[in-house]
Amino acid sequence: MSAAASERAHSDRRVRAEAAAWLARLHGPDRTRDTESGLRRWLAEHPAHAAEFERATDVWTDTGGVPFRLGRRFAGSRGSQRRRRFGWSVAAGLAASLAIALWARHVLARTIVSTGAGEQKTIELADGSWVTLDTNSRIVVRYGRGTRRVILRYGEAYFQVVHNPGRPFVVLAGNRKVIDLGTSFVVRRGKVGATLTVTVIKGRVAVAPLDVADRVPKVSLGTVLLVTAGTRLLLRPHAPPTLRAEPAAQATAWLRDELIFNNTPLAVAARHFNRYNRCKIILGAPQLQALRVGGVFRLSAAKSFVRSVAEAHHLRLIARGDTWILEPRTRVPDGTSDHRP
């Protein structure tokens, strides 16, 4: 963790502790007007103060508050000094309990981040790591004391992980986990089926079943596969794992709003474009799926793509509603207008 990140984390902890202490004073038995004015001054000092106090109040509400009826037992038979000591001890206990609750909520929070069609989103995680979600993706972040876990429900995400050997970073995707110790990699998982793709940009990761310990081995062992930089691992149901070279520029092209095809089957290219665009590309004949295409295209340039494919392979291009249909020219027309969109 950088010095700036460490300082920011320390400042966040201090503000959470102060918020807990102010809430304890506010709900303590010795609340005064000075307490209220002091709280108002503290809230006005920085926007983060108000945000943390609101979060502390939410925790207080969730736990039902702390009753102070015990303090009344001392009202008639004990002196004011003892009542004051008791009140401050209750307030101090409340502040400590609330600080723990706030810490637990902060560290163990279950955060869900998702993107819609054509949307991308980049977030910074609590440890300084970064994750960028591609179109139609969803992750669940679950950080604990001993491990950092992110669940990829579906879609594609690019992870840039801060190194921390004592606290492994693990991405859960279906029945596999991707274990990392400080590197950058891309994980893709479809909504339907169990196909999983892991591409390492820098460093190395281990891809393993869920019951394997969260550590990266030195070499591939049995069902635990080691993936190194510049390599893509493809896992499909009822098929052996496939490892192949994958240039970083191609694996991360979507981060630059690009799609790069290099002797790519037309069916695969069409699926990529359909992930980002409202208008869908449909192949009107099975033999078109295996046609090979190449080039660099913008994510939103599906129209240019289908035009270039139609011209290069002498195909018929039909615009029908929200679809672009590619067909062989030898196919008998069905009355639909044959024109370029």
C-alpha cells in the first residue's frame, strides 16, 4: 500500500472512531447543550464527518440502540459523582461497541457493483486495488480480516491487485476460484453455462476448485492451474482446459473502447459486438459462422463492421428492425428489402 493510501486509511479509521464517540455522547446520560453544539461544529468541519456520523447512526438504529435504564438505579441512593462515572463508562462502552460495529460493517461489507448494456465502470476497493467492469457484468465484494474476496456473478472484469501476501486476493467465478497475490488479470464468465476465461496481464494467478486453499503454487498441480503473464486459460464444461498466448493489448482492448479481431471466427466477433450494442448482428446461414475476420473496431462500430464483412465476403446485408442480418447472396430473397443500414 502506498504512503498516501495508508494515510487515507488511517484518517478514515480516525473519523469512524470520532463519529462513534460523538454518537455515544449524544445518547449518553450526561448529554448537554455543549455536547450538541460541539457535535454541530465537528459535523461542519468536513463532509466526511457528516457521512460517517450518518453511517454510525444507521448502525445504532440497526442494533436497536443501547438502553440506559440501569443508570436510574443510582439516581436516588448514590451521589452525582457516581452517576457521572457510570454515565461516562456507559458512553465509553457504547463508543467502543459502536466503533467495532462500524469497523465490521466497513471491513466485512457486502458490496454489489454491476453494469448495464454498453456500460463500463471502474471502482477502487478498500485495500487500494482497482476493478473495471465491462458491459453487462456484476461483482460482489466481500473483504475480511484474512482474505479479500470478489465474486464474479457474470460478465467480465479487469483486476489490478495491491500486493499483500498475508491477505490473498481471490475471485470466485462459478465452481472455480482465481487466486492472486498482486498482479493484473481479466476474468470473464457467461450468464449461462460454466465457461470461464482467465487472462493474466501481469504476474501470475492460480485457477483452482473452490475447496483449494487460497495460495498460489509454484507450479501447476493436478486441478490447480498456474497462469502466467501473456497467457489465457479457457475452461469449458466437458472439455480439457486450454492455455494459449494472449497479447495484453488484445485482452484489454475493451478498456480502450476497442475490439481487436485476428483471424477470428465471424460468430465470435458478432457475439462480442452484440454485448455492447442495441442492434444485434445475426448470421443467416450456418456456414457463415466459421468465416474469419480481422481488424480493430470501436465497440460501438457494429454498423461499420457488418458493412466491411458484407463487402469482403460478398454477403447480403439486411436491416430488419433492431437487427443486421448477414446472408449468402445465393439465398433466395423473402421479400425483405436488401439495403445497407
